[in-house]
Amino acid sequence: MHNEICVRGQAMVPDERFDQLVEIYKPLKVSPAKVPFVDVHAVGEHPWESLRQNLSGTDGILHVVDGFSLPDAQLSLDSYRKLEDELILSTC
């Protein structure tokens, strides 16, 4: 069973130096830095399928592990390692 939630967005990058330059030069157009992101909450038997479909073309991956849902921390660690192995193998 696949159960996934995929959220796409852009995060603003705060930069005091940029703000100071805008204040000094007062440009007509201001374009602060933004970082696009995809948040994939993929659970189930094969979560890496959802990740591969939603994260193709990304520059990096941040993997957050839920260590509180399973009764044993070792199960969370095993699940993480399995996903990590699948992601590594899928890029070969």
C-alpha cells in the first residue's frame, strides 16, 4: 500500500546583506533568493518508489526519520537503512 503526501513550495532565504543593499540602492525590482523544495511523506512497503517519482532532478535530499511511531528504535533504524540502500541503488 502506498500512502504519500507531496507538498511543493519555495522557501524564502533571509539575508541581511541583501536587505542592506536594497536599502542603499533602492532598486525598482527586488528579487530575494528562494529555494524550491518538495516535501514527500512516503510511507508503506515501498516508500522509495514515491521518492523516485517525486524527487527526480533534485539537487539534494534531506531525510527525516520518525523514531517515535514504531515500538522499537531498531525498527526505525532498519527502515531508514533499507530506504537509504534503495536510494543509492536507484541512482546507479
